[in-house]
Amino acid sequence: KPAKRLSSDSNSHEGAAAGEISALEEAFRKFAVHGDTRATGKEMHGKNWSKLCKDCNIIDGKNVTTTDVDIVFSKIKGKSVRTITFEQFKEALQELSKKRFKGKSDEEALQEMYKLIEGKGPGLTGVTKTVASPTVSRLTDTSKFTGSHKERFDASGKGKGRAGREDLVDNSGYVSGYKHAGTYDHKVQGSK
């Protein structure tokens, strides 16, 4: 479905053609839906707002702290709502840009702020990355397994499941190792 432009202000700083969404709005949407399957991307929760501020280095620990970010969020959102819209998001950025880029004019500070965010998406911080260490790969290379462990995998290294772990009991009723197993019916029918 075509992206709707939230505001039709002609002085938008990207000069994007109508119908396109700005890099800033795209970042807003990416963060707005992050971790929330029901989110539409039109408004953002406080949690995702602070994530955006962390991931885009708006929080620098000196001029802007997590507390500042939370205060601005509470100030800008409505009394009874828990989210901010894209318009309110831009207001919030304006508030913070004065703190983050102290020496600059409001306009410059805001542009700098946008630059931090544009094109960004939620970074997966705290997500465990698999580390390819030689130790781990040696431990998980099934071709080097010996003894009973070797029996648990086929040639391609795929596990055989239960068959590879348990001695499956032969319930055929014959003594194990009996040569003529399965010939009973044959013999009986042959004698008639």
C-alpha cells in the first residue's frame, strides 16, 4: 500500500516528493514498530523512543541523559496517551536538540539531530550473536565424534534422533540373531 504523507508542509527539510516518506519518518516508523507486533508505525511508545535516542546516539551521557529523554517524552505526549505521533516526535527532537547541540542555532541543532536519526533502524543491542570460535566448531563437528556418539549422526552430520540414542528393541518375537526370522508364515503356508 502506498505510504501516506502525514503532513503536507512544503518546507520539509528533505524536499522529498509527495508520497515518499522522509528518511526521518522512516526511522521513526522502524523504531515505532520495533518489538511490538500490533504497532502500525504511526505512533511510538516511550520504550521505543528511548531506544531510538540510545541507538542514534542522541543520549550522550553529558548533555542528554535517559532522564532528559523521558522528561521530554512525558512533556510532549498527551495526558491520557502513552504514545507520541510523528509530529510530536519532531517536537520532542527539537526540545532535545537544544540540549544536545548547545552552541548551535535551533535550526542547525535540529538538522544535526535529524542526521543522527535518518536512515537508522533499531540496532539489535543485547541480542546474542553466535561466535564462530574454533573450540565450538570442533565440539560441534559430528565427523570427529567417536564411540557411541558417532552412532547418533548420519554421514551428513544430521542427527538420527531417537534411533541414534536408544537401542531400539526388536519386538518381532524372535531371539536376536535368529537366522530364519520372518519365515514362519511362509513355512506354515508351504506345508498346506
